[in-house]
Amino acid sequence: MTVRQWLRAAIARLAGSESPKRDAEILLGFVTGKSRSWIIAFDDSELSAEQLSQLDDLLARRANGEPVAYLTGQREFWSLSLSVSPDTLIPRPDTELLVEQALAHLPETASTVLDLGTGTGAIALAIASERPDCQVTGVDRIAAAVSLAESNAQRLGITNARFRLSNWFSAVSGEQFTLIVSNPPYIDAEDQHLQQGDVRFEPDSALIAADNGLADIKQIAAEAGHYLLPGGWLLLEHGWQQAEAVRAILQQNHFVSVATAKDYGGNDRVTYAQKR
Ligand code: GLN
């Protein structure tokens, strides 16, 4: 079977997915070790029996809904190629807004940053790579996430990010940071979004929060003040319908200059606030 024939059949089989062509090309690239441009240019190449059996297995799993990033163990975020695993959320393009806003709120002088619920380390590593003068700490309460983030840092050669096992602030008591950033769980357990598509394969611990999805945001907002230097910023990702509630929570916790930024889809996505 040629690359072209396999691609045609695979795209038909993935008709239920959001991006059948892209998914099929990524799986083909993963199994053959070739780039997308090679696949397009040499699509009359024959696939080996071994490649075909590996591709069949991956295609069946993808058709069943498993995210491509879990099948290949890899995902691009910011300008970084990250290892991902089913222990962690797959970094989303929307979350790049959180990185942009964090960079915009960091002073020009060397600073310290805390990333709560770091998962793959995506946010911490993106900030650390852009600001080599800053020290970034990423924490997660899942040990497998901490080791994944550490191995991502090592592979990318990013030396100004360190990772720790921590239930929110538990491992950083007594420390104060210039900026705290988090993409916490913020989806209500009853939300229909959780029943559809790739998200079904991602860990509940990274997605679901009690209290209409606001429980973790409330906890972070209540405690963050102790871990911020005066004038420091807290930035939180949240659901597109949660902005007003998140602003109110931050104001109740005595933060000032509270405002929300929209993602590329035009949805409220990141709210930031300053410690007085
Ligand atoms: N934005 C993600 C989603 O919609 C959720 C991320 C999160 O809960 N922190 O699937």
C-alpha cells in the first residue's frame, strides 16, 4: 500500500474527528519518521508491513477518540515541542494567551514566577524560555506530571525552570513571587463538553472543579496574596462564561487592577489582578 492510498483510507475512517487530514498526516509522520512535506512529495512510496500494522493500530485508537497527542506522545506549544502523557492535560493554543499576558505583566528586571498545576510544564517552560533572566517554579500535585515537566525542561535545555510536587502552594510556603500564573481545572462535572471528543481521554484532575468549576480558582485567589510580592500579578485561565465570577472573586480577595483578556476566538479567557 502506498502513502497516498493509506492517507485516503485513513481520512475516510477519521471522518468523525475534527481534523481527519491533519490527524492522518501526523500519525503517518510519526510512524515513518518523515516530515509533512516528505509525505506530500513522495506519496507514491510503499509502506512496509510493519509500518502498516502500527498505523492500523494508531488509526483504530484515533477513530475511538484518543487524542493524537497521546498517540504520538508529543505536542507543540508556544515554540516548544513538548512530551505529553495521559497523566496531563494536552496544552491548548488558547493557553498561549496566558503566556502572552504573563510576559506582558512581568517587570523588565529579573523576576520569579510560579506556575500552579503545571502539567507538562508548558506555561512554565514557555515563560522560562522567553525570559532566561527569570526563575520559574512549576508545581503539580501529580508526581507523573512533575517528572514529565522536568524531562521536558531537560530535553529543551531550559535551565531556569524547576518543578516540584505540591498541592497548590504547599511546597512553596514562605516564598514570594513576582507573578503567579495558573491554568487550573475550571469545568463543572456536569458540563456536556466533557462527554465529547478528545477531552474524554484527559485526566479529570486537570479539568473538573467543584462549585460550578470555580472551586480551585477560589482557593488560589484566597491564598495567592501570601505568595506574591507587593505589586505582583496573579493571572488565571478560566472558562469563557466565568470572567465576571472570577473578577468578583479576585476583588473579594483584595486584588486591584482586575481585568480580563480575550482569546483569538474572541472569548474571555484570562483574568489578571494585582496585589496591592
Ligand atoms: N480549556 C480546556 C477545555 O476546554 C480546559 C482546561 C482546564 O480546565 N484548565 O477542554
